[in-house]
Amino acid sequence: QKEVEQDPGPLSVPEGAIVSLNCTYSNSAFQYFMWYRQYSRKGPELLMYTYSSGNKEDGRFTAQVDKSSKYISLFIRDSQPSDSATYLCAISREAAGNKLTFGGGTRVLVKP
Amino acid sequence: DADVTQTPRNRITKTGKRIMLECSQTKGHDRMYWYRQDPGLGLRLIYYSFDVKDINKGEISDGYSVSRQAQAKFSLSLESAIPNQTALYFCATSAPLGTGSYEQYFGPGTRLTVT
């Protein structure tokens, strides 16, 4: 079993829709959770970082963590074509975010 | 100029050849990483280095070696390339513990094809 499972998609939505992305993980030792966004032919870039259960908002993005269920989510409100990318969840045992374990990534396409 | 650069950006090589991928960074970070990305598998850690004299194996180090020539340079070598090493390779850097920074900064990637 992989340590982090993520639905590969692709997920296709119309512009303005809410995008919902999810990951599950198997080991409760993971305490720090991140979402990276990767555009085609580019390296991943950090989008969101959280370490506690609950919600964290940043503009149109909300990261949600449920440690009791070992489940993390990313929501994108009012999605734009520029949000079309692959989204990777990443988890870590360490606060500094080193030695990340990545999910397989979900490809998202927002259609105008 | 990009903070993390990788050379080459694309490489096609034959089975059995030795190949080196290079990474340089101007962020002043001491921590550097090599990952490979395969479709559906996300990024998997090959090697990481917390300073010039500290190099550690990651999840999938077999068939790879690394060299940390300086704080800013970290190279990945495939001693004898095989087709299942065909992948996208990323270098990344991060700031040390205690700085309050948790982000890893990735280079643009090297697309390697082994025929």
C-alpha cells in the first residue's frame, strides 16, 4: 500500500466551478501537509501548507485536514482556466517539510 | 534568472551509458534533493543532502549516485542507465531547520529517455 493515495483524474470542470481534490494517507506519524501545483513542463510550486486539523484559507484556495480519518483536501473556488495544472499533495513527519512523501498527483482542466 | 537550474533539460541516452544530471541553486540553501517523477506515481525521493558532507539515500536510490560539489551544486549520476530510469528528474532545495521556512523550491526538471 502506498503511503499517500491520490486520485489521478483527470478532473475536468467548467470555469467558475468548485474543484475538490483529495488524498488519503496511512501513517499517523505524518503531521505536516502541503499542496503543490505543477504546470506543464514546470517544477512543482508550493500552494498551501498546514499542520493542524481543520481548514486553512488563502484566497480562492482552502486546505482541509482531518487527522482522525487521515484525509486531506484542497478546494478551489471560482476556478479559472489558469488553475489548469497537476495538483500534488505532499506530507511530512517533519516541520521543515523535508523528506516529503508525494501523492501521485491529480490533473485538473478548467474549461472556459 | 531562475533560483534552481538544471542541466540538461532533455537527454536521450542508450542503455548502459553513464549520465550525469546537474543542479545549481542561488537561494543560499544548504538542503538539496533529487526526485524522479513518473506518471501516476508523483515524485519519489532519490537522494537528499543537508549540507556538503551529509548525503542520504531516499526511497529509490538503487542505480543512482550523487555528488555535492559545493553548497550550491548537487549532481545525480546514473552509472549504467537502463530503460526503466526513463523519467522526469527534479532537483529541489530548502532552507534549514529553524528558519521557519518549509517550502521546497524545485528546478524546471530534466526529461531523461533511456533507449
